[in-house]
Amino acid sequence: MTHAAGIANSNSAPRAGAGPKKRVPRRAPRFSGRNRYSLFVGLMKVLLPAMAAALILLVVAWPQFTVERDSFRLGISRLGRGEPENLSMLNARLNGIDQKQQPFTVTADMATQSNRKENLIDLELPKADMTLADGTWLALTARSGQFDRETRLLDLFGTVSLFHDQGFELRTASARIDLEQGIAEGSQPIQGQGAMGAISAEGFRVLERGRRIVFTGRSRLTILPAARDALR
């Protein structure tokens, strides 16, 4: 009996040198705050260098284009060896003032230096706006265009539309605009319409920034009855 009791006591007593039972650390849940922070840090390691590279490219490319308000200049620096053959700008916006200190604006979805001549700028979906001193405006749009930095001439091609704030619209295939003098002209057939009626001609000239429009060649004018009564 004594021996059995001794065995029972030895089994129940703690072993010498045995400390408290260690707890195994639990893994953090898959979407815990610790994992989200690690994911954020990893993402920033990729995004920040990419953003820095994009800013560096923007800083390098931006000085290549300059706009001078008083002479409507889209300046493109000379290209050296190893550089791209031509330069481009998205959503280009060019502002200027003509000889009579009246503002004009030319915008385009893209402006690219021409391969044929350094001073020529090719434009995609250009739009020219000219404003008169009395507040009236004239706008021209086209599918494509070309601006000459030396002559200050803007050539428009493909579905050229001319809008006047008096409510009439003219359409032709091509037009040339002298932005310094506020003159536009074209030698292709032209059709127009407005509140007064409709007109067709073989060509046109816009003088004094839209104050006068001269139709050239064979022309035909149709005046609406309501406008005819107003002219009497």
C-alpha cells in the first residue's frame, strides 16, 4: 500500500526544471490589419518609382513646347542625334493676339512636328476660335490641319466647318486662315445655311474676322419667306 501511494504521488508532482507551458503564436488572419499594411507597402514600392519616372519624363518633355502669346508660336527645340525624329503634344492649346490686339485660340487633339519641314506643325482635329472687339466670335473646325510657324498660316482639311455666332454655318473641304490678319479663304465648293436661308458657291473669303463674308465663283442664294419679309 505504501509503495502504491508513493507511485501516485510521484506521478502527480511536477517534474524538476519544467516551466510554464509555451503558447504557439497564432497566424494573423488572411485579411488582418498586418497583411493589409504589408500589401500596401508592397504596392507603394511599385507605384512610387513608376510615378517618379513619369514625372521625370514630363519635366524633360515639357520645355520642348513653348507658347508665345503675342506671336502665336508653337516652339519645338531642334532635335539632336539619338532623339526621336519628331515631337508630339496631346491636347495642344495655342493662344495668340493678332495685329489688332484681338485674341484667338487654336486647339487640337494632337500637335506633331512635320517630317517634311521643321517649322510645320501637323494638327489632328483642330479648332480655331477668333473673337471680335464687340464680343462676336467665329469658330472653324476640321479633321486635320497644319500650322506654319513662319507665315502664321493655318491650313484646314477634311470637312471644314465654319460657325458664326449670328447663327449660320458654312461647310467646305479645305480652308486657309491667316490668324495675324483675321482672314480665312477657300477655293473648294462651299454650302451654308442659317436663319436667313441657304447659299452655295465655288469659294469664299472671310474678311475682318467674320464681319464680312464674300462668296466667289458661281453662287446661289435661297432666302426663306420669313427672312424675305424682314428684309422689306
